[in-house]
Amino acid sequence: MAAPVAGPVVRWPSPGVGIRLLAVLLCLLLVGGCATTPRQANPLERATDPTLSTSARLNAIAGLSDGQAFELFVLVTHARHPIAVRRAAVGRMLAIDPDRFWRSAAQRAALIDDWPMIRLLSERAETRREEAALTWLTRSWSAPSVTIDDEQRPERRAIRAVTGEPAEQLLRRSVFEPEADAAILVRAAAWTVLMRVRGADQLRLEVSGRPPQPDDPLIDALRWCVDSSVKLPADREEIGRLLTVVSQQSFEDQRLHRWAITHRDDPAGPLALRHIPAAMIAPADRRGWGRADWHDDIGRRLEGRSHASRGTGAGDEIVNTSPDRLTDHADHLSVGDYIVLDALIRALDDRRVVAALFRQADTDLADNTTEHGGVLVIDAGNQATAQSFEPLLRQHDRIYFASDACVRAMHTGLAHYHFHAQRHDNAVWAGPGKGDLGFANRLHANCVVFTFIDRNTLNADAYFPGGVIVDLGCITR
């Protein structure tokens, strides 16, 4: 018989070692290896995370505590999130505190600007007859739309459903019969819509038929427009300008009244609020001039100046050009526009103003964090002064953000201005860009852009609402 083959010798660990091994095995099995696990995002983070699936985000919204729910408002104001997620967020907030939700919506009305959310909120207000939604509905409707007619606006239908009467009745009460604590922003929004749906002529009649109301600054300011033959404000921006204008004692001078009365039947339009500062310092002997007189005079004064048009010498750069000569816009300029052009030309003939503009342009050239700008204000001696204003924020070297202080100064100043001063040889950018023209339209403002042509030369381009651009020629250091 063959001898048996010896197998391996098995050595069992000592009792103490075995217990430690068993503990390690239990740890691995029960807690995933006793390693630190990744932190799980809380429900709010998951609800607002655009990388997660819609179902995961809906579950997160359902799991939020009531105390966190109103942190979801970011989903209301940002259209990049799926509408199903945004709808769930709205429903959650409305279920907790509808009054708080609609107050928040009204305060952020300008940020809620996409139609899926506007329709969603309007439908909620309509179906639930939410009176708390009326302020948001009014402010939302005040923003104009190029795609949906005012007759078809969902806010209009919702207001009718909530109040049980035509929406215009609520708007009219908001303006002319406001509650004691009515906010001027809401009244301005209601006025903005009425200007679109009723028109300036009808509102002028309604304003003129109302008695003076010394305790209501808005109504008294609107009456001042009617009595002074000045164009009624179109929207919130112009109402802000109007309230500033009528609060200035200097604007009670009869010179303005005479200018406005003389030109109230101008085919291109009566004096607007943006024309008032220039009219206040306009030469009295030109009051009887018509548009042709103004056009011929200003044309002669601009003829001998050197000019630089946007896009000239562009080379490989692609720059949008626009007509920028006085004759290009003769059919669209009102007497008020000519009065502004006259005041701007006189300001640019003032060496003090020119020196200030070059100092500011040099500062802009050295600063690549923002464009610089300001307002041509009128001083106590009825002379123009170039007053610079720090930008609201700094984004990059091709944009200027006007601060609230700058905008307020525009209400009683000749014009807002900024520089295209990225380099001395900058003629290709001489003139306003698309964003600049949009700014003039939004704020109903007279504007001027000064562009370096060379180290000692700036070109001046005036631009008005509606896309009118008039090259005022070059100024030299």
C-alpha cells in the first residue's frame, strides 16, 4: 500500500485575532466597508439641480419641508428648468402660503418673462379667483409683447375672472381711484397698459376732466402734462421722469409752457418729457421756428464739421452700419428733437465740456473692466456740464450699466452719454450699437456716444428713441 500524501498544514488563528477579523467582515457587510460615504444632496439642492431627471426633482420637491419651500422661487424666474418641475414648485408654494407667493411674484414680475410661466400663473389665478394675484397680473401685463396682442393676453383674461368685470376697470381704478397704500409701481403698470389699450387721446381727456388732487402726486403730474401740452408718459420709465420733472421748481417757468403750446400740433409729435430740459434753455427768439427752420439751421452748423460713420474702414471686422446724417431722418425729427440737437451742439462748442469729456475718455481707455459714461446735466447757470457716473456694475469693456443715480440725472439732463474708448484708433465703432439703441428706447432717452478717432479726436453721435442717429461731428482735445 502506498504511503499517504501529506496535505497542507492548516494553522488556525488565535482566538483574539479571529474576533478582530470577524469584526472587519461585519463592518464590510453592514456599513459598506466602514468607508466615508458621499454626502447626499438635500431635497432643495436636488429640486433645483438641472442635471437630475424630472422625476427625481419632483420627488425632491415633494420631500421639502414647508420652511424650505419658498427657496423654490428660483424655478419660477428661470425658464431653463422643465415646466413640469416649475409647475410642481408653484403648486407647493401656493399650497403653503398663497399670499406670500403672489407678493413674491409681484416683486419679481420683471424676471418672470417667459410665456409658459406667465400662462401657468395666469391660469392659476383665473381658476382659483386669486385676488392676491391682481398686482402680479397688472405688472406682468404692463410688459409689452410682440407676439401676443393685448386683447389675447392671459393676464387680461385672469383679471376679468378674478374681478368679474372688464380688466380695464381694474386698471382705471388703480390709476385714478387708488387705495390708500397703492404702490406707485403698480399704478404705473396699470397706466402703461391703459396707454396701449385705450390710447393717449382718450386718457388725456380723462385726465383733463379730473379735478386737482394735491394729495396725489401722480394725478397732479398727469394734469401738468395735459395743461402744459406735453406728451403723456408712455410707461413706468416715463412716469418716473415725469414725477422728477414736476418736483423741480425750475420747470414751472412759463418758457416751457410757451414752447409746448407753440409746437403742440407738430406733425412729428408734441414736446415729450425728454425734450423739456433742452426746451428750458433754448433761445427764446427761435420759439416760432418750424421744423424746416430748425433743419436748415442745424444742417448748416453740422456741414463744416468732420464726421466718422460706424463701420468705415472696418477691414475684416463686421460692424452694422446705420444712417447717421441729419437728412436721413428729416421726416422723423420733431421740433423737440431739433431743440435737443441744438442744445447738444452748443454744449460741444463749450471748451469746458470738451475738456471734461476728454478727461473721462482717457480714464475709460485705461480701464478695460467697463465702458464709462454720464449725463450732460444743466447747471444753475443754464449751462451744460459733463457729469460722470460710476457704472452700476462692471462686466466688460464694451458695455456701460447706468446706475439709478445716472438714470435720475437723465430725467432733468440734456442727454445720457458713454464712450467707445477701447483704443485711440476706434473709428470702426463710431456710433451706437444695437444695445445702445435699445437703451434709448427703453428709457425714452436722448443719448450721445463719443468714440475715439485718434488720440486727440472724439466723434459724437446723438441717438434718440426710434433708432434716429445724427452724427454731430468731431470734437478735438
